Amino acid sequence: MKKILVPTDFSEKAAYALKVAAHLAKKNNATLYVLHMLELPLHLATAGSSGELPEAIYFMKLAHQKFEKLLQQPYLKGIDVQETVEFHQAFDGIIDSVKKHNIDLIVMGSAGATGLKELFIGSNTEKVVRNADVPVLVIKKDMETLNVENFVFASDFGSEYKATFEKALSFATSFDAKIHLLMVNTPNKFITSHAATERMEKFASKFDIPNCTYNIYNDDTIEHGIMNFSKSIDADLIGISTHGRKGLAHFFNGSLSEDLVNHALRPVITFKT
């Protein structure tokens, strides 16, 4: 992990992500790319419209002033930080930056109940989580560091998730974390404990996992099961696989209850299949 991207709108929840990204950058001696997107009308962002170009320049200068203040934060000291201001739609700009800079990890902020609700029903964060080819770490509250002792990886442990679990395993072992493999049983998708354990053990046998537990959790929905199990062990991080709409829609279908949202304050990292 040598290149970390943090999109920012200079909000409080974006600062949550930047703090954690800074911690990871120091831990891995990585470069931090901090990206701000100016979503201006196209005619303001092009030199062809000279009459209105000064307006675009004004917003560009304002963004750089905010960057100047942001980069003075103590937690960024000693880190190689590359600031970028782009005229682009936020989602497209983030994806383009990932390709342009060969990014290894995206860190984004999302605050509290409202943040999670927005995350999974159509915000830019949701689009990035669904479509990014690199892992996306979503931070939901203010935390100076990310210390991962207990990492939950939720899946149905089909063979198509082997490649993503390999990425999750690498991330977890960089923290020497205990990995809790989790399969959630629901009334509509039931599997016996014996069959579930057998499936997880067969899946895990393909990897060298130094510290691992196998868990079957019964709940009314997969979403509730992931969040409730994670709460029960006080997990530090939840990991899931995604493969476009199928992967994330399977776990987070956009109809989360208020109670579930309130339980979802721990970080989540997604890995594209």
C-alpha cells in the first residue's frame, strides 16, 4: 500500500477519513493524494468561455486556500501529500484519479446515521464503493488512528470471492488482526450450521490465515446480521466483497432501518471482486 487517495470537500466527515489515511500513510510509508473536485458547469471550467472564466479561477483559488489550511494539520506532518483540485464530477474524478496515480486504497468519510444512509442509496461514496477496482475504506466517526484487532469478513464464501479475500487477508494481517469469518443465516436464505461451517473451512483452507474464527449468525436480514455480530464482538473493521451492483446490493440494498444505521458506526472496507 504505497498510494492512498482521499477525496475531500473540506467537511468534518472528510477530515475523519483524512486522519485515518494519514495514519495508514505513516504506517506504510505511503504517499497521500488528497483530491478536491470542483463540480462547476462545463462552460465555467473551460478556457473557451473567457467571459466567465474568472469565476472558475475564483473557486480554484478558494480551494487552494482551503488546502493550504488543511495541510497545516499536525497529523499530516512528515507525510508526502499531493494535493489536487480538478474540474470534474466527483465520482468520475475519483475513478480517474485512481487510474492516473495507480492508487492502492481509497479512504472516504461518512458520518453517523445520515452518512450511512446516504452511503448506500446513491451518493458519490456509494458509487465509488460499488465501482472502484481498489479497496475502499469508509470512516464514519472521528478517530486519530485505525487500530484493527478484530476484523470481520462477511461473505457466503463462494469460490468467486477468493481473490477479494486474499486482499482482505493482506490488509488484516498488516495489523496482526484476528479475522472473524462470518456467514449470516436468514429465513429466506437458510443453511445449516454444519454446512455453513464446512463451507467456510473449505474456503479458508486455500489460505494461510494465522488467527481465524468461524461464525454463523442468525438474523432477519444479512445487513442486521453483519452489524449485530460486529457489535457483539466489538469489531474494529468490517470487510465485504463487491462486484458491481450484485455484490453491494446483496449486502446493502438501500432499505436499512434507523436501528441498523445507528449500529453501523464502525469502519467498513470493501474489496472489488
